[in-house]
Amino acid sequence: MCGTDTATGGRVIKNSTVPPPCNHNPPVSESTENGTRSVVNNLSSEIPLNLDHGDPRMFESYWKKVGDRCKFTIEGHESLSYFANPKNLCWFLEPKLEEEIKKLHKMVGNVKVEEEEDQFIIVGNGSSQLIQAAFYALSPLDDSNPINVVSAAPYYSCYPEMADLLKSGLYKWGGDAHSFNDKEEPFIEMVTSPNNPSGVIREPVVNGGGAKGKVIYDLAYYWPQYTPITAKLDHDLMLFTVSKCTGHAGSRIGWAIVKDKEVAKRMIKFMEISTIGVAKESQLRAAKLLGVISDSCSNVWSPNFESFFEYGHLVLKERWEKLREVVKKNPLLSLQKYPLQYCHFFGDFSESHPAFAWMNCKNGSKDLEKILRGNKILVRSGRRFGTDPNYVRISMVCKEEEFNLFLQRLSTIKEISD
Amino acid sequence: MCGTDTATGGRVIKNSTVPPPCNHNPPVSESTENGTRSVVNNLSSEIPLNLDHGDPRMFESYWKKVGDRCKFTIEGHESLSYFANPKNLCWFLEPKLEEEIKKLHKMVGNVKVEEEEDQFIIVGNGSSQLIQAAFYALSPLDDSNPINVVSAAPYYSCYPEMADLLKSGLYKWGGDAHSFNDKEEPFIEMVTSPNNPSGVIREPVVNGGGAKGKVIYDLAYYWPQYTPITAKLDHDLMLFTVSKCTGHAGSRIGWAIVKDKEVAKRMIKFMEISTIGVAKESQLRAAKLLGVISDSCSNVWSPNFESFFEYGHLVLKERWEKLREVVKKNPLLSLQKYPLQYCHFFGDFSESHPAFAWMNCKNGSKDLEKILRGNKILVRSGRRFGTDPNYVRISMVCKEEEFNLFLQRLSTIKEISD
């Protein structure tokens, strides 16, 4: 997307000098000539609709309904110290946040919650920072070559930039895990499950590495609103983020669940040097919000109050049904399919309803991102995910009116031609 | 400090495996055998008093007095988006925080505040992260060797680790700026003013580099409670942090003031990839706290309500006087001296009263950190700042009862012997 010309807000964007932000739901990156950006979608018919980034504004309406139960207040004299819990290995983790994280995982059943010394929780400024902390922690301690970081295409578009930004001598981007052949060398495999962009459940693909391969599970979307919860995961290094769980992307709170104490210590060291921990206000507010989600699932307020996950599941299910209807009518477009699976949390069978649609043009030679852009829909090209330009990733967690406009514009595309 | 044996909390600390955290006021780093840390000082006579880190708890009592005026509240449906201000180059900076930063700088007169396009404000997760963003932004874009980051000894103890953590191919630690001779090569000089650890006002020391030398001004302590405000600074790249300004270290909010738009863009790119911006809760609370400080200086509440800077100045002045009294009585100890200077903010002459005392043993062959440790006072050795072990840095911004205990223990040291 960077460096291309795009009409936005009636202004022509030329040769953007700001590279695309790199995140789980990257904000749109185009700078206009006067330095402003178009990210808050103006729904006028003349203005492109931005679904490139995955800003989770969909969840605002739920939090409005919850009202004062999720209001957060802090006094001026509170939380001055660097320390949140000096007794914890992760001294900057608020005990209340740790408690609510564990409570929610137990309730949802998506992760096996262990005793204190068998499992370490590390808080980060979003899971992006924790990915980098994990790269650091899993790199060889000796003076060997930088370890390869690989991930199966289509992989999350920001992993390459995270791995290569500082030209580290510890780790470097090694490309598509499917074509990683140097199995005698140590490597780190990023397994994003459900996958960003495609929404499918994943396992590692590099076999034969044995003890030399280390796996980071990026489980940002392993929550009931997006996918059936089929198993209590119990991997060595798992990452989550509040952005995708509650929708509070602005809070920049992620957490890692780590089994090995030495790996946890190195991740904490990275966090100390990178940012000296994580803002306490955000941690305490996140604790409150996670607690509200747990409460909403326990029917503590009123039996008729919809739980957070029910709300998210229903909204996304409806959006996916509407999108599939529109796509079905267009002979040239196709969407990723998902199996029907039993969700232990909802106690029912369901398909996945991912936060992103992974759409492709059946005629593989087309540039689908460009075609949609021509129809005033901005999405992220498959190229960015290490795959073909006939694929695109489209945010499904935008605001209701944005989603409706998207369907309206998509349904008017009669012919697919570059 | 790391790797040494220290008695803490009645337990013996052995071979700490967690390296010292790296920050402006680093938390104590020793892990006890059972993984816990002693950072909240227990004032029992048996337990070492930790003044190694600069946790600014001194300011809590002021914020208590301010009461509800500094209470911060946020609703559950607010600030979900990644974006704070899409119109700003720094799209994750809350407009209210930018406004309050500028208002406070104008009121204090420590920085020349310019028009929008002549000066860019970038928010970070503490100034630590912005230091790393600045290293990235000032590194050569071509494939040349990593640029040297230098700073005049005694330099802030965490710069070396920040520069070398990831073995970056873009920048590396180059040591004491006084002995940096390769002036034909590009370099970055960190100028910490007032200096951490010594509290003195500083200027760059590497001359002759000309256009090849780039300077980062770390101005964390350039506030009236610590030092006379003698000039409105107007450098290319200046860094500040809420931790040292208001005392809210737990909020992890720093800001950079940058003149060059391309440098600002690269710093923003680093922030995007590193953490996708900065928690909104902390930014909004910091805005509120900075606003309260401005109000306190404008006498908007009552004419008798002490301003934040008066409070900080008076407490630190008194602490320094008491410390100098104790040190004067000990023929072997000495403290850094500061000139009397006119402070434009207070409209009066004053000495500096830094956040750290930089103390030395007149007999230069002694290990002062070890001696104080033997007297149950934990401080940071001069070695860590690139200088002699007969120097130590001692936090002056601890809680009142900790400071009194420090004086009491220091005054009982009769003989200096290793």
C-alpha cells in the first residue's frame, strides 16, 4: 500500500513516506500531502472506505450497554511507582490483571491455566512487543548467526518487519515456513491460530527441526466470538492481546503465557530495557474489563444480559452470513471456508467467524486489492502476507455503518477487471 | 550489582540471573532465591535500604493533597481505537496530552514551543522507548556500519544496554564520548542534562564531528524542582518523561520534541512496529496530571495552595541540606557541588537539587558501593556509569521515611574500609 497513489478524502495521496504501521490490526498508513491521514471513515459516497486495518470499533456498542459497570477511575496519588508486584518475577504486572487473565482463561477454557511456578504471565504493550520479546528470548545466547524467524504463508503481514527492523544480530526474518529447508539450523516458527489473515486453525509446519525449532503461538484470535473453542491449549509460549479479546486496541495490553522460567526471565529483561514495563492505568483498566467479561458470562447482572462473547459471536455471524450472500452472487469472488466444529464454550457446533475476511478472485491473475480500491474499498493485498495479489484481507470488526457500506459497494462490483 | 551476593530481607541473594533493569530510575534487580524481589523498603534495622533505583515515591504526598482534582475516569466504551488523532503525523498521540505538554513547557519556560510544522511531539512508553526510537531514526539509511552511540562518563548506566541489547546492525554502544576519537565516522551523542547520575548541566563533548554528529538531549530532569531553569532550550531532538516531571513512573509516558520531519517520521515508524503506539489511558491521565501542575502554578485553586514545583523544590532542597550536613561530618565522603544560578521559573537564585546524589569517597581506591552495602544502604556503583567505583549514585526521590533512615545509617558510618 505504501508508495502507491490513492484518492482519500477527496485528496490525492502521493508517494507516502510513512511506511505502513506494523501491527495486529494495523492502522492505515497513507499520509496525505499535508500530513493528515484518513482513518476515521467518512461514509460519503466519494470517499474510500478503509478496511485495511482491523480497528475493533465493532465492540463499542457492547461496552456502551454495560455502562457504569466498566467505568475505570484512578486517584492522582496511585500507581506512581515503577513496581506493580515486586514479589512476582514479572515485577511490572499488576496482580489484579494476572488474576483476571487467569479467571477468564479458566472460564473460556481456551488455555490450560497452571500453578504459579509452572506458568509465567508477562504483560506487554500489546502482543506486538511480546512477539519481539519472544524473538529476543528464544535467540541463541552464543555468538552464532541470527536465528531464522519463519511463518507459513499467508502469514501476518507485520512479522517480517518486526524481525528485520533493527537488523538484529540475534534474529532475522526467514520467510515462508513451508519453504524453510535449513532444518539443521535453529529456527523460531510463528504459528498464528486462528490465522491472521486467513482465520484457519494452525499447527507448526516445519518438521524435523526437533529440539532446534522453537514455536511461538500467537493466539490473539482464539476467543469464542471468532472461532469455536475446541481445546484447552497448553503450549510453551502463547500470546494474547486485549485488542482482540475485548476490542480495546487503544489500551495496548497483551500477555504472554510462558512455561520455561529462563525464557520468561529473558522476555522480562527485554520488556525492562524496551519500555521498563507497561502502563499501570491500562493494566488496571484491562483487569476491570476482563472482569466485566467474566461477569457477563456468569449472568451476575441479569439473566437477560447478553454475555460479551455471545454479542461478538452473533454480530460476526450475521456479518459473515451477509458477506457470503453478496460474494455468492459474484461469480468471480470467493471466501475462505471453515469447518463446523464443536465449541466447548458455547456448547454447540459453529463455524469460525474471523475478524478478517480472506477473499480471493477466482481468476488468479487479478490484483484484487487494486480492483477493490477502484471501487472505494481499501483492503490489504495478499502480497503483504507472502502470497498472491489475487487474495485480500478485509476487516470484519469495523463499525456497523462501515460494514453496511462495504457490502453495498461490494455488491455493485459487476465486472472484475484490472 | 548483578551477580553479586547481597543480603536482602533477611535472605541471601545469590548469583542473580535477572540482569539489572535498564531505565531512568531502574528498579532494583536482585532476585532472591525464591524469585521474589525486595523493592518496597521495609524499614526494619535488619533490612538493607534500597536507593539504587529512583522510584519517585516522594511526590505521592503532593498528589494526595491535590485530591479529587487529579482523579482520572474513563468509560468502558471510550478509547477502543488504535488511533488518537488521525490528523496528526503522530497518530497515536492524544491531542489533549499534546496540548498539556505545550502548555506546561510554555509556563515553565524550559523549552521553546514552536508552531506545529516546525516541531513534532511524539509520545512514547517512557523516554526509554523514545531513546531507542531516536537511535533508529538517526542511524544511517544505507548499508554502512552501525553508528556509534556515545555519551560522556559518568553516563546514564542504561545507555550501553539500550544500544547493544539486540546487536543491531544500525547502531551500537561506542563508549565514553570523551574518548571517542573516530570523528570521521558518523555518531550519536547522548547529552543528559541535568546529568544522570551527576546532576550537572551538560553540553556535547565530541567536537569536530560537524554534520556527522547527531545529538539527543535527554532532558528528563530539566524541571524546576531539580535544577534552576536558566534557558529555553531549542535543540533538534529533546526527550522528557512524566516519571521525572510529575513522579508518575508507573504511567510509562515520555515525549520527544523533534524538529526534523523525516526524523520524526522514522521515530513514529519505530513506535508503530515496537508497540503500535502508547496506551490511551496513560496518555489521558498524564494530560490531566500535567494540567493540574499547570493549574497549581497559576494559583487557580487558592492563593495558599503550594505549586507542584514549589513543593518538589522545597522537599529536595531540605533533603540536600540534610545530606550535606551529614556528609560534612564525615571526612572521607564528598558530594558533587552545583553553582548558584538564576532560575527564570522561580525568579530567584538557587543551586541544583538533583534527583540523585553523586557521592564519592575521597580516598579514590575504595569501593563505595560495597562499603555502603555493608552499612545496609544499596546504591549504584560508579562502575555502572563508566567511571570509578569510589563514586556512587543515590536516589533522593524516595519516600520521606526511607530518606530519614538513609541519613541515619549514613551518619553512623565512622570508618571507611573495604
